[in-house]
Amino acid sequence: MPGPIEDREGILAFVTSRQGVEAYVEPRTVMHPLSVVLIAEDGVWKRFELRDDAYLRELVKERGLRVLDASRFGYPERMKRHREGERDEA
């Protein structure tokens, strides 16, 4: 069974439009496909499903994108602060 369709344009748009983007890879599970959460320096983030890690590896080579294992390192505090800030504004 093929994996999900990757939003490569969306991934690239996020990486190029934000400063200090890091990629937090979320492992494939029985219930969810392989995915990546891109988190910018200011805490803005977006999740993308991946077919495999080939495109992510490309971005590492081309753009020096830092990649971390979300299950091993968790998510940065700036992501939580950004989410809380959105709630405060609502």
C-alpha cells in the first residue's frame, strides 16, 4: 500500500518563508503515517505527512535543515508557547 501524497510544495514554502526551521520526524505507527512537524524559530509550526524520508533528506543536503526524532527529543518549548499565545488571542 503506497504512503500518503506528500505536500512538497507546502513543505518547501514553510522552510523558505520562516527563519530557523527545524524538522521533528514522527515515526510511522499502525494508526498514522510517517510525518514531520516543521517548527520555525518563532514557534509557528505545521505537520506534514511523508511517504518516506527521501524528500526530507534532500532538504537537509540543500538547505541544511536540522532534523530531530520527535519520539526521542520531544518538541521545543517555543512550539508550546506559540500554541498558548494563539489561545490567548482567541
